[in-house]
Amino acid sequence: MESSQCVGQALVGLRPLRHMLDVEATVPIFADDGAALGRLAVRLRPSTTPSVVTDNRGVTAKRVPDDVDDLSDNEVESLEALAGTFIWLSLATHLVVDKPPTQLVLKQQQYCLEYAFGQANAQTTSMAHEQTIKVLVNHELVQYVSTDVLAFSVRLASRDPSKALMEQLGREHATMLEEAEKERRRNDALLAELTNLVGQVKSHEDELRKQAEKSQAASSELAKAQEKARADVREREALQRQLQEADAKWQVLATTAENAKSKVCCMQ
């Protein structure tokens, strides 16, 4: 059953379920402005067997005291003792017909109930209905029935299939837009990260290029120094050859002069 905007809400306490006792309550339905729209009768009957629609053989009937907190876990069956098992909850609701009847009662076909027990998915049903809920007993369930309430939202029922389809498409479109916006933000973040990474790589490349240029300049200077050293060696070798040649010539001249002197002495 499709539903639209919420027109009122009724709240039902769940603490008797902690002791596997029935919840039977008639609660007012209040609009957002505090106006009373009518009364909702709610019965919630727990059982350890699935046959809760017609009977309650799994639980011994007990009168719920005025103050459920006065009960101890030793006096009645404790929900905590059933941890790890499933229980079945028979839920029944209907509008209370007051005199004079409220507009909600007179036009109840135009309304529906929406509720969610614990972590279960939301259910949308008619104002008067019966349903069996299967739940797993765990710590979260015990905490839920001990401290929370079951909220029934009264909503306008959407009878027009095309309108319901448009509302569904609108919700899906809104979801798609939200996902697209999230994707855009993720892409922007990735682009910023990529831009930063590219900048870091470029900076590293510039540094490597500068180091390469310095290395090339150093290599060029080294080559020049090596060439100059080789030129100096060649020049020194040339000078040494010249000195050797001059020394050889001097030796020849000295020998020639000595021979000439010896000849002169002999002639005398």
C-alpha cells in the first residue's frame, strides 16, 4: 500500500514484552500541531510458537501489573532467557469508534498505518489489520522493548497508481541526484589529488633536469680540464725533447772543441 504525507502519530510502550506479556493499549493519535485525531487500539501478543493469531499456547497468560517495572525476571518468563531463539508477535490494530465518530474513523479507508518494529523494514497497512512478526531475540531487542516505543504513523493512502508511480520516480530521481552529487564530490576530490600528484611529479622532474644540467656542466668542465692537462703534458714533453736536443748539440760542440784543442797542443 502506497502512502503519502504523515497526518498523525500514536506511540505504544513495549516494556511488557520484556517479560513476555501482552501489550494491550488504546493510545491517542496526535497531529503535528497537537490536535487529537482519534484513538488507536493496539494489541501485541508474544509467543514462542508461530500460532499466535488464534491462540497463545507458548505463554501462560498473566495479568500485567500497573507498573511493569515492579516485575522481576524470576516472577515471569524473561525475554532475555530466550536469547538466540525466535519469537512471534501477533500485532492487531483498529481505530476506536468514539461518539461522535471522528473524521479519521469516518474516512479511515483514505488512511493507512506505517510502522517499523525494531530494526525491521517499515510496514504500511490498513488502519485495521492483523499481522504476525517473527523476530530474533538478542540484546538489541531486549534493549528496544525495555526503553523504546512502537510508533504508528497515520498517513494518507495513495490510491492513484500514476500518482504513486510519480512519487516513487520522484524519490528515485532524488536518490539519483544525491548519488550523482556524491560521485561529483568524489571525482572533484580525486581530480584535486591527481592535480597535486602531477604537480609533485613535475617538480621532481624539474629537479632531476636541473641536476642533469649541473652534471652535464660538470662533465664539460672536467673534459676541458682533462684536455688542458693533456695539452700541458704534450707541451712539457716537447720542451723535454728540445732540451735533450740542445744538450746533445752542446755535447757535440764540446767534443769538437776539445778535439781541436788537443790538435793545437800537438802541433806546438
